[in-house]
Amino acid sequence: MGYAPDEAAEAAEAVASGSVDAVAFGTPFLANPDLPERIAAGADLNDPDPATFYSTGPEGYTDYPTMS
């Protein structure tokens, strides 16, 4: 089963209940280097740019803004 960041509470419950060992939020982490803080604060997420996922430079890896 997959979880989206807006389902973080359900993901935490699944881990706590033992039905899963871990939950990963892959793509959202690419665009939100501070994803745990954003989830905890209920903040908006940056939109990922798939064109930069496998770039050879910093674009897409270091240029997404963190929560202010």
C-alpha cells in the first residue's frame, strides 16, 4: 500500500500496529527536503518537477525551497 504525505497519520498508525515495518515518501521528499517538518506543521508541499529528478546538476536537488 502506498501513502501520500497527507496520510501521514494513517502511515504512522500502520507502523505502530505492526502491519508495516516502514513507510517511505519517495517523490514528495525529492521536492520537499523538510518533508517531516511540513507534515508535522500541516504545511503546503512543493510540487515536484520530474524533469529534474535525474539531473546532473543542482537543479531539482538543492533548489527546492524549505518551509519558511
